[in-house]
Amino acid sequence: MESRIPLPTDNIFKFYAFFGLLLIIFGIGSTLYVNQSTNNLVFEIAVEYETLKVDPVRSVSDETRFLILDRKLEIAKNNKTFFLVCLGVIIGLGLLMIWYGFKKWHTEIQPLQDEIARLSLKKLQQEVGEHERT
């Protein structure tokens, strides 16, 4: 299978920059997913939880159900916080990779490539000039 998207494999700094961009896109998408899935869980159990919460005389099974729902909400909150912190680290790493990759590419690699292209053009112009004289 042939790739339709040409990847910049000519230097490592371009790879860093584009991989960082991929990390940021993944991180943003995952953040949206974590928020959505946590909200779905909370909305799914909210009515039953609140109903059991206001009932002053709960049976043993209702009390058990209330404690399980309460623990489920607590775990969901802790998981959401943990996942968002991890995704924040991934997004931060992506930003750092983009900054480092593009900075190195622009300040070190690209000037060399521009100089090589300029010298090649100058050499070709000289060769064409010599060829026209003969």
C-alpha cells in the first residue's frame, strides 16, 4: 500500500515537529473523549444517586446501591483528573517537540539547504555559461 501523505523524512527535526503536532492532535481528541465519557457516566447515574441521597430511610439494598454509586462517582472524578493530567503532559511534550523541531530545522538545517541550493544554481549557471562559449 502506497502512502498518499508524504512524510518529511529528510531530517530528524522535521520529524520531531510533525510528531509533536500529532501528539497535540491526539491529546486534544482524547481530552474531548475523556470529558464526554465521564459526563455520560455521571448523567447515567445522577437521577438514581440523587433519589437515593434524599431518601432518609433507605433499605439495606438501597444503602448499598447508594454507596456503590457514590464510590463510582468518586472514581470517575479521580480518573478524569488523572487522565487530564496525563493528556496535559502529552500535549506539553508535543508543544516542546514542535518548538524544538521547527527551531532547529529553521536555524540549522534550512540555512544549509538554502546555501547548497544557491551554490548548485551558481555552479549550473557557470556550466551553462561555459557550454554556451564553446
